[in-house]
Amino acid sequence: MTHETLIADGPKDDSFAAAVLDGLSRPEKTLPCRFIYDRAGSELFERITALPEYYPTRTEIGILESCAAEIVARTPAGTVLIEFGSGSSRKTEILLRALDRLAAYVPLDVSAAALEDASRRLHRRFPGLRVIPLVGDFRTPPRLPDDLADRPRLGFFPGSTIGNFAPDEAVLLLRSMAEALGRDGRLVIGVDLLKGAEVLIPAYDDAAGVTAAFNLNLLARANRDLGADFDLAAFRHEARFNEERGRIEMHLVSVREQVVRVLGQSFSFAAGESIHTESSHKYTSEGFRTLAARAGWTARRMWSDAAGLFSVHELSAGSVPRSSAVTSPPRLITS
Ligand SMILES: C[S@@+](CC[C@H](N)C(=O)[O-])C[C@H]1O[C@@H](n2cnc3c(N)ncnc32)[C@H](O)[C@@H]1O
């Protein structure tokens, strides 16, 4: 069998409860954006990628399509392609068409639902490809099946998901990926470029309200999974450009004074008080190269679109040893 099938829509995540209780107890309330991505959140993200205001997906796809052969050049036969935060794996198909004789494709995501849908589709489109979907947190290096342990590894991290991490956290994440990809590892990573608020704000606050629904899904998920009593109509989505930090922030702003109950605890909101739910840091190409270097990567090549909206970088690892002792790595769910 060349394909392992996910069996469930993901287990309930205890860490979601802990993150909600912790994040709402802080003086400046916050919730980690990775919890937006349950089945509903992953589906909403797919709708965002097709919005006219949301330039990153179509721009990155354009770059990957025109440069795929160059991007994957010098990838030896028998390589394992590991994708971090793979979501729908739609961009991956562009690389898969250009790649020859992969040992396996390993999509890794917190959303079991997204992995399940993507794996089924890839099985149909690439019947000879061994797909090993892993559900878990990409901040911990994944453990691969023993027969793949010594294969060369190519990492893929599109979508500018790196931007969801503050620079110091991004360095730690890139170091952990270097560890996962090993001594000769390479990483192809999509990075959104810094630009003006007139382009950025609509991209994160579209006219049709899909991004608002995506953001509010955090509260809807807390109601579904934790029995919380958030009134979704009492919070509104807001995208803010934090120029000093070079990032877009998504917030959920309480439209009135209110008290919300979650798992037996009460949380008070003043009118206008916000929950900071996501940051999306933007980089210049030089700024990103410096960040990657802090994590021990060497920037080899960079591709961009004609308008300079988005970039794709190829990084190569130095001498970071492959992980041997791994604590709670992402797990494989197979039937
Ligand atoms: C911005 S979307 C990008 C999806 C896809 N890679 C693309 O380029 O269209 C971020 C993806 O990363 C996943 N994700 C976010 N945080 C994660 C984490 N800590 N560990 C694993 N997956 C994560 C989400 O579920 C989602 O599928």
C-alpha cells in the first residue's frame, strides 16, 4: 500500500482548553491562531485563498508554477518531502509534478480534517506516491517511519505561515525544522513581503466577511469543543497594521461589556477590549535572509513575482544533527 488513510476528524485537543484559559486570563487577552484550524477553520481558510483581496495564495502559486523545475532541481531520487502546515496540499501538487521518484511525501498539520481531504485527493492524483499524513504540531520535529530515517529530506513551508511567529519564535521554529531536515536538508519556504496597509488590510479584512468568519471560528470552536458561551454577535473581527513591528494583527473586539464563561471560569470584557488572535509578520527579502541565518540556514536562492508581493526562498542547512531524542512528536494516524 502506498497511501496511509486518516481515520478520524482529529481527537479533541486538551491543549486548546489550556490555551483558552491561559490566553483569556492575560491582561492583554490572546488566543493562538493554530486553534482556528479545525475542520470549519480549514474550510474557511480555503475560501480565503480564493478571495480577490487575498493576494498571497495566487501570487505564491504563480511563483511556484513558473519556477518549480528550478526550485526542486538537484533533489536526489529517494528524497522524502516533508511539508509543515500542509493544509490542502494544493501548492504541493506543483512541486510533486516537477519531482521525480520521491520516497514519500509527509504532510504535517494540526488539522486532521485538512490532512484527510488532502491525502484522499493526492492518492487519486498521484497513485504511485507514498503519502504519510502526520497530525501534530510542526514546532516539534516529526518522527518518520524507520525505513525513511536515512533518506535525504526536502522541507516545504509555504503560505507564509512563518509570519504567524514573532521573529524570535520564528528563529526557534526554523532551527527545529533544520533539526528535522538533517545535515543536508533543504527548505523551500514562502514568505510574504512587507508592503503598504492599503494592500494588507483588505487582504485580512475582505468585503465578503470570510476572514471575519475565520477569525470568529476560534470562539465558535471554544463553544463547540469546550462548552463556552461566547456570543459571536458580540465580537467583531478587526485587522490592524502594526507598522512598528511590520505585521498585520487580527483581533476579536468585544462590542459591549460582557462576561463569558469557559470551563467553569468567568472572563470579563470591557466594551472595545480585544482578543489578539493572529499576527502575520511581513519581511523584506534581506530581512528574511537575516532571520534564516540566525537559525543556522544559508539562503541559496529566492524567487519573487513581478510586483514584489511575495517571495519563495530556498535554504540549505549547515551541520545541524538530525534529532534522535524527540518528545511527543506529531503522530501518524493510519488505518
Ligand atoms: C496559513 S495556512 C497555510 C496552508 C498551506 N500550507 C498553504 O500554503 O495554503 C497554515 C496551515 O498551517 C497549519 N498550522 C498552523 N499552526 C500549526 C502548527 N503549530 N503545527 C502544525 N500545523 C499548523 C494550519 O492548520 C494550516 O493548515
